[in-house]
Amino acid sequence: MQARFTEDGHRSLRERVAQTSWRRRLAARRTVDSTYRVVVGVVGGVIVALGLATIPLPGPGWLTVIAGLFLLATEFFWAERLLDFTRRHVRAWTEWLGRQRAWVRVTVTLATAAFVYGVLVVMLHMMGIPDWMPGWMPLWR
């Protein structure tokens, strides 16, 4: 099997995990190896699904998706490719935003904050406002 290298010259995540002693011991037994891969797939899939469901909510939605992809990428080539695709596009977005004038960065920040605040307000109105929320908060009561 030929080693696959990432664009920064490192071996792939999947190959690095496969070379660890604990993973080689699991791979030596076919049933244990298959069970392990199924468990990684299910747990990683659940984490990605939870992350996708929480993207519009305040909190770490995208971070959760990336964590799930990271877990899946330790065993599955397609997940590793998707994680690399995500990494490249996040880097490109960050670099693009960093090259923009200050007013563009401020506008993107304010638009993001307004979107998150709007989603929070809609969620509170749909689900009900918790009793522990103070009454002086104008948009929440």
C-alpha cells in the first residue's frame, strides 16, 4: 500500500492511526476490526448529524461537524477527503476575509451576530421562554 501524503507533506490521518500499535492489534482480528469501524462510523455520523442540526443555533455547530468528520476520517477515506475539502475552504474564507477592508470584516461580523441573535429569538418564541430569564430583556418576553 502506497503512503498518501497531504498537501503539507504529512501522511494521511487514516494511515497515521492505522500505524499505531492499538489499531494494529484491532486490525489483526477481523471481527473486532469490523465492529470498531462500525462503531466509529455510527458515533462519527451521530456527531456530524448533531452538528448539522445545531449549525443555525448559537454554539459550536460547525465545530461539532468538523469534530465528527475528524473522527470519521480516522477510518474512512471519503471522510478524510471531505475534511481536507472543508479545511481548504475554511482557510480560503479566512484568508479572503483577512484581506478585506475593516468595514467588510465588521459588516460580516455584525451580520453573523444578527443572524445568531435572530435564530435565538425565534427559538425562544417557539420553544417558550425559560422562567430563569430576566423580565427586562426586551425581545425575549
